[in-house]
Amino acid sequence: MIDINVFSEEKAWLKRLKNKNLFFNKICNAFPKKYKFINRKVSLSLLLSNNKKIQKLNKIFRNKNKPTDILSFPTSEKIQLKKKIYIGDIIISFNFINKPKYQSLKFFREKLIKTFIHGFLHLLGFDHIKDKDYRRMVSEEEKIYKSVISKIN
């Protein structure tokens, strides 16, 4: 089971995402069985933010002075899935997800789902530094995304 704590520090999210907790819980519940962590309690935090705040964090933690779509902070590099574990934090920028500004709500949500899945996999130790790791991560993202979209649409 995945327990997700969703926080928001950007008011603009409310215009596009009325019930953030329900939205992300639906996503996690629609994950393939492999990522549902049955008989375990896996938890994470999600902060819905904006470019200004995410740029500050990107500079502090990654030494990159620019905004980005998502930041993930895993609690450790190698996840040992125990009965109960906190796997880390994800921060998503509204400004990146909401580009272009006049995109449909459906497109906005699909983009948000893909971005969240990407961050979630980072918390589990996936990365995309080497080509083979990139291909593996993209493949997992696609599997999870297809599962989610087929169950929540």
C-alpha cells in the first residue's frame, strides 16, 4: 500500500486539481501490482510547488540555478522494502505542468501523471544517467502509465 501525503504551496494548483489527495491516491491505486507494495506500507510526500521555489531547491541540492519540472529526494540510494518505509519526497512545479497555459484539463492531468510516475521511480532508485538505465526507466514509466490511464480514464 502506498500512503501519499500531498501538500501545496502554490494556489494555481487549485484551479486545475480540485482534490489533490484523491487524485494522487487514485494514481497509486492504479499502479501495476508490482508497485502497489501489497502487505507493506510505503509512504512518500509530494509538494505541489512553482518554478520560483523549485529553482531555489534545484540550486541548493543539484547546483543548477534554473527551474525544473520535478525534483525527487529518495531517503536512500538502495531501497530495502520493509513492512513500513518512507521512500522520500517529490516536488512538482505547476509552471512546467501547465505549459502551454491553455492546454486541456485532460492533457494537464496526463502530463502530471507522467511526471509523478517519473519522480516515484526516482524514489525507488531508478535513474537515467546511463543509456541502459534511461531505457529501463522509460520502459517502467510506460508500463505504469498505461496501467494508470487504463484504470482511471
